[in-house]
Amino acid sequence: MDFQLTDDQRALRAGMRELLERRFPRTRLRAAVDGDTERSAELDRALWRELGAAGLFALRVPESAGGVGLGLPEAVLAFEEAGRALLPGPLVATELAAGLSAALAAGAVQGETVVTALDEEGARAPVEHLASADAVLALGSTAVELIPAAEVARAAEPMRSVDPATPLHRTAPTRTRQDQAGPGRSGIAARLRREAALLTAAQQLGSASRTVELAVDHAKRRTQFGRPIGAFQAVQHLCAQMLVRAESSRSVVYAAAVTEDPGDIAAAKLLADEAAVHNARDCLQVHGGMGFTWEADVHLHLKRAWVRAGQWQCAAAAEEELAAGLVSTVETCL
């Protein structure tokens, strides 16, 4: 099986990076996190609409429904670039909702509707960007339901978020209508969770790759004892380990996008979470004391990685999925 990107996929990734560099450069990122808490929590609706116009939320929507008609591998490439830029907002939930509901598709595809998500398999699971959302995609054990955000917000409480650009609310269970999940719909919730985990892994991959770039760039420019710190073996080893983590997770994330196998997706989320968190930490180490300052961007990657690592499929859940797959394989062979 050939996992090399096609020319069209490379063009998609380059176009997404160009769009984000133009519409969400570092100055916009810093403005989003350096302002007061309320303004930092607000989504930029104009940017959201431009993302919709660029096709971010419509990549997997059929052309007959106004979408682009591509697949999960292309969505992974686009979300990798979003993670690299630390683009805020409930990107994953809006993308899932655009392909789920014909009634909501037009608004989500065009970026007019902001959809966040509530995973009801977790007790009082946090919901991101609830105050900016129009709807909530509630996933029960089998049922899937779209609920007005205002309805969910009435029973929600703000909670502290380590990431200044990702406001969180703690919500009460919405009691999705499990018994009305008719024929053929019982597997939708599981499929959406897998897709959400993979798209989140893609964002983590983008962040892990970006921190490699930040560390190497700093190691080239920062001098000590009359030479760049990148000339020192200890710094070289840190950067090399960061690159290995990022590229290892890239191969697994890309493969999972093709196979869509639950075990492959669990491995992708597990490795991408580890790469994003550990690479951000090592990037801080390469930057030294200045890496811990608010003015440096490194801590923003670490904080976002922490938040994403707890979303959809956490490490324990991914490990359980992989263990179950191994047990099943052994039983089959016996």
C-alpha cells in the first residue's frame, strides 16, 4: 500500500497552510491569548466563515450536498495544518456535524454555524467553546443528537482551562434518546468518536511538527560560548528525539486515515498525544529560561496539547482499545 501523498493532497496541505498564515498569523494568535479572558474566549466568526468558504468543514461532504467530496486522509492533512497554527475553535465537532445532518450541513459547511461536542460516555465531560457555539453534537453510547447550545448552556458551569484559547464548560448529561437510535444508526456514535479521535490526533501531529521547527530555529540562532547552541550534542539529541516522535506519529496517523481501523486510530491518538506533549516540553528545554515566559509561543503548544490529549480518546481509552485488539487477535490464533 502506497502512503505517499498525491499531488492534489500536497496542494491541499500547502493551500491550507497559506490560508492560515494569511488569516491566522502569529499576531492573531497572540491577540487571541493576550487579551482579556472574555475576548480570548470569543471565536472570530469572520475567520470561521472564511474557513468554511475554503472548504475546511466540507472536505468529506458529498459534492451533491455542496461539499468537496474528499475523504478522511484529506481531512487529516487539513487538520494537521490547523494544529500547526494552533487554530482555536471546535473544528472537529463542526466538521463532523457538517457531514451528519442535512439540515445543518449548509450552515456548518459555509462556516455560518459553530458546533461543539459533548461526549456523554464521560461523566460531566467538558465542552469547549460552548458560549460561542450554535449547536452541540451530543454523542451517547449509541445515539447521536444535535441540541441547541443555549439548552446545554443552561445546565453548564464554566471551568478553568489550562489553554487560554480553549474555554471549557462542565455540563450535565443531556440524556440523548438512546432508544430512538433506529436501524443502522447504532454504529454512528462509535464511528464519529473514532473520526473525532483521528482528527484530534492530526491536530496534535501538526503541533508536534511545529515545535520541532521552533526548537531547531532557536538552536540555530541562539549562541552560547561563541557558537550556536545547536552545535552542542545535548541540544542535538533533544531535537533529534523530537523529530523521531513527530515522524513516527505522522506515519501512524496517515495510515489510520486510510485504514480507519479502530486499533490503528487508537495507536494514532496515543502516539500523537505523546509527540505533542513531549515535543512541547523538549522545545521548552531547548529555549531555556525564555521558553517559560508568556511572550514565547512554546507554552501555548504545550497547553493546547494537554487539552487535546484529554479529548475524545484519552491515553487510557486508547490503551484499552489496543489491548482488546491484541487479545482478540491472540484468541483468533489459538
